Amino acid sequence: MTPVAPPNTLTPIDTRYKRIIAIAVPVMLANLAVPLQSVIDTAIVGNMNDAAKLAGMGLAIQLLSLLLVSFNFLQYASSGLSAQALGQLANSNYENDNKNNVENSIKSQSPLLPILQRALLLAFVIGMVLLLAKPWLIDYGLQALSANPASGLAAKTYLDVRFWGVIAELMNFAFIGWFAGQGKTRYMLYQQGFIAFANITLTLFFVYGLQMDLVGVALGTTIAFWLGVVLALWLSRQHLSINWQALFSIDPKQFTRFKMLRLFMLNKDIFIRTLILTLSFAWMTRLSAQSGDLVLAANAILLQILSISAFALDGVAVSAETLTGQAAGRRDWKRFAIIVKRTGIVSYGLALVLSLIWWAAAPSYLTMMTNISEVFDLANTYKNYAILLPLIGVGAYWMDGIFFGLTAGSVIRNAAIIWAAIFFPISWLLYQRYDMTGIWLSVWCILILRMLVLGVYLYRAQRTGSYEILQPDQ
């Protein structure tokens, strides 16, 4: 029988800044491929000399976010569960004379493949439901966002095509989380970089080569996501060193009622949190639409700054998620506290750099995004609110990473309910008093409140020295 080293002889979790950055950089590069697709799509539409089309693009992106990002618990659950699985493998399988034992476990009877299979199955089922409900979701969704006739028609044209890729996009969430939780960030980079390259290439071909207008923009993105699923399956097979048959073979023991309920309960809480968050930004889009297509178009451009910054900052959040998840799996709370501190320092340092970059690049960015003078002038007036978004929002993303690593679903859910109860009345008052300025102050409120509420939970745990209270679901 193979001797098992006691927990105190395990190779310590690497908490050095070098390790945090090593995880974060590939994630940042991979993540930036995601908003880059949206930026390219928005820039192409923004140069069609039609503010209604640009406004419609903003509506379509927000409605898709409302529908798809609500289910990005597939990413966070896969990431947290796979990270903790690695920590548990280290506890149970580490051999003093074989430092590669954990990696060998991954390649043999690994618990990681069933985690991915369950997430992909759930993604497929959810995607099929959304696809079947497409006509109603588009019509009622655009009504809820207060779409004007011209921008609503443009949004519907785009969404009719993009919906055929929703299953692939949901599966993409599962793959990203699964790779990230294991620290396999280079696989994320390969996958997301490939999707971005395919999307940009196909979109430019369909729009300028075949003159397909908005339909071409949507078609390029849809095909790119399906190609990304194929690549991610191949990368997963390579990572686990298994053949295609094994990749698609289902072990009924891994899909028991207990295991599925465990996944569902975690996903349910994260779903509620993410739905609240997405509804908050949908509320911002509704307020923009009520102010007219010009405001909606300008905000569609400026909010891309938030999207790009969030995906960049998420690189460090994934470091926090991966390392805190592994520490939690080992119940190593001393290193957990070190990870929290150091990932926070790296997060805020990166946020400062991002804001400085946006300050320097904003004029060129706005010129690239639209040739409509009215939209450009309005966006230029409010650009400083967007430039400060990395510094305003970094705490929210950092805290998310910590709590997703803990898979503390009920805490995440309760925090979202608390900040939402504060946010919605404040945002309405700000909009009534300050109009477009109020919209941007409300965006700031979303980010600040998310950080503050989760920060209180973390502070209580640090103060008492009992981090187990952050894992009520365990």
C-alpha cells in the first residue's frame, strides 16, 4: 500500500507574488480575447454611420449578458470544484519521494473529468432551453429594456443569429472554469485566443467580404464559439491523457443524485447572485434606452471599457480563486490569509495601471469605435467615469475570486441580495436627479457595494480567526 504523507509534509502552496502573477497573466491574456470580440463587433457597427444600429448592438449585448452571464456559475462552480479537487488530491495522495504524484493522479482515476462532464451536460440542457425559447426571450427582453423601434429592429436582427451559439457559449464557461481551477491557464489562453482570432477573421469576411451587415457580425461570433468548443475538447483530452472515447464516457457513479444535488445547490446560489448582478446592469441599459438612442449608443461604447477592464482584473481574481480554493481544500487557513493579502496588492496595482492606460488611450479608443460625431462627443464628455472604473471595481472582482475559491455559495448569494436592496433605490434617485451622470454614478455603486458587503464577511472571519464560517455550504 502506498504510504501517504501527513498533511504537514505536503508541498506548501506557492503563495509568492511570482506564482500569483504566473497564474494571472495567461488568464488576463485569455480573458482579454473575450471583450475583444465584443469591441470589434461594436467598432464595426459603430462605423456604419447609423446610431440606431450601434444602440441596437448595445441592447443585444446587454440582453445576451442577461441571459448568458446569468449562467456563468458554470465557470465559477467548475473552477472552485476543480481547485478544491486538486487540494484534496494533494492531501490524500502526496508521496514524499514522488513530487509528481498529484499529476499522476490527474492522469489516472481523476475526479476532474466528471466535474467537467457534469458542467458540460448542464450547459447543453440550459442552452437548449434558451434556444427553444428564443422568439419569446428576444421579444420580451427588448421590451423590458425599453428598446426604441429602430434600435430594437437592429438588436433583433443580430440576436436571431447569435442565439444559435448560446450552447457553445455556455460550454465555454465550463471549460474556462475547469482549466482555471487547475491552474492550466495556458489552455485558457489557447482556447480564448483561438475564438477571438476566428471571430475577428470571420466577422470581417462576412461584413466586408460578403456585405452581410449585422447578420455577418453575429454569424462570425456564433461560428467562432462552436469552433472554440471543438478546440477545448481536444485540449481537455490532451490534459487528461485520455482518448476521445474516454472523454465522452459517462460513469453513472459520478452522476448520482447526491453529486448532482451538490453541484446544483452551489450553482443555484451563484445563479441567484449572478442574475442579480446582470439585472443591475440591464437596469442601467434600460435607463440609457429611456434617455434615447444617442445616450444608449454612447454608453455602449464606454461600457466596453468596463468589460475589458473587468476581464483583465479577473486574471488576478482567478489567481485568488485558484490558490484560496487549494488552501481551503487543505484547510490551510494561514496560507489562505497570505493569499488574500498578496492577491489584493497585485489586484490594486493592476487596476492603477489599467486606469492610467485608459487615460492615455481614451481619445484614440473613441475615434476607433465610432464615426458618428454626436455619439463621439457624448462619449468623450463622460469618458472619465469609465477611465476610473478599474480602480472603482477592482475590489469587487478580487472579493469574488476569494469567495468563489471557497465555493461559499450561500454567502455569495446573501451578499448579492444585501447590496441589491441598497443599489436599486439609490440608482433610481441618482438617475432622476442627474440623468446620464446618475447612470454612471450608479455603475460605480454596483462595484463599490459588491466589494463592501463581501469585505464585511471576510473581515469578520479574519477578526475571529475562524475561516470556516465563510464555508457554510461545506
